[in-house]
Amino acid sequence: MFKKFAAVAAFMAASATVGVADTLDDVVDRGTLRCGVVLDFPPIGYRDANNEPAGFDVEYCNDLAAALEVDAEVLPVTWAERLPVIVTGRADVVFGATSDSLARARTVGFTIPYAIYYAQGVVNADSGISSFEDIRGKRVAAAIGTVPEQEWLKIAAEWGEENLYQGYQSENEVFLAVAQGKADIGITTNTAVLPITQQYDSVLAGPRMPWTTDYTSVVGKREDVTWLNYLNLFVTHQVRSGRYGELWGKYVGGDAPELRIPGVMY
């Protein structure tokens, strides 16, 4: 009886492993790490003068691939595609300034924060916007599927100005709309303000938005705990080695923000 029970238990344990996600082994066996990266988010993700992927997130992809001793493959994604590429298995991981919201965590898995941002506007030089209150009655633009869009629409609803909102597929389209005067202000993150104001003479740095600091995480499959644990360890090694601070200084400038959150374990 005991032998029969042991045999059944062993079969059930083996069967339970079938179909379980194991991205870590898949990546190593494949020899390629597929990273979803948003490339219209300079200096975090963009294309350089040779049209090659570059930026903070691209370097993180390359660093993770090096740690795994595999090749890195950058898959350009839009803001709206960041979760679907993980769910459908097109990408193994996403480095894409993805806010770790509880709603999103029902669909994908998140690591501990790897970068922190806050929302800020870029304004047309003729908009007359210098403070947050100046935005009332103005045409506001943001990228579809982003936290800035979601948070702004709450404010627009309070002000009764949803009709003044303009949603675009990419941040590049947002910035161009502001530069051309089609929108008065575009909402982005603080890291994008300097390169955009340097790119367009008609665009100026705008006010900071009133919502909370944006903690962003690396994204993987929700059910793949082994992979998420590995990604968590990767994030900590980037900080401990000084690589996080090095890349932040290279692409953003200044000291890298503390990733620890007061009152919690990380």
C-alpha cells in the first residue's frame, strides 16, 4: 500500500510540474533574452543616431542578458503593449517604466522597484502655463495606457474638462503635438523633460503634477515566481554593484533616487 501511495504521489508531483512557467530555464536554453522596451521615452529608452536602441532600460536589458550569459534582443513596444507582450509570451521581461499598480498585478508579475519617477509637464512656449492651476482650460496630451493619462483623466473629470484631453499612441507624438501648438501641455516624467526641451525650441519645462511618486518595476509572467525572484535579485545586484547609480548618472544626471520605500522592507 505504501509503495502504491508513493508511486501515485511521485506521479502527481511530476505531473504538477508540466506546463509550469520556467522562463529562467527557457531563456538560458534558448540563448536569447527578449526584452520589451519602450523606445520613445528618452533618455530611458530611445533610438540613437544610428537608429539603434539605447538608454537606461536598454542597458538594463543588456546587463541582465550578460548575467544570464545569453544574447539580448530588444523588442520595441508602445506603452499599451507592455503587459500584452508578457501575457502572450512575446517577451520574457519588460523594462518599460511600468508602475506597479495592484490592478496590473492581477495580469502580470512585478519585481521590487528598479527606478522611480514623478510626473511633469512640458508646455508650448506660448501656452501661458507656469503652474499646475494654469492648466485649467488648456489642451492636455499624454500617451495612451500610461499612469500620467490615467491620473490626468481623474483631474479632468473633476474639472469637467475631459473634452480638452488628447491621447496619443506614443510620447513622441505627445511632444510633437506640444511643439506644434496642437496641445498646450504634454504630461510625461521628469526624466524626459530635459532632452525634449533641448530638442524643440518651442517646448519649455512645465509644472510638476500633484500625484504621488511613481515606483516602477521590471515585469515578468505573474505565475513564474522563480523568474520574478531572479529578477528581484538582479535589481538588488544592480544597486549593490553601483551599476544603477552609474547608468542613472549617464542617462539622467545627478544622484540616483533611493529605491527603498520608507516603512516597508525594500
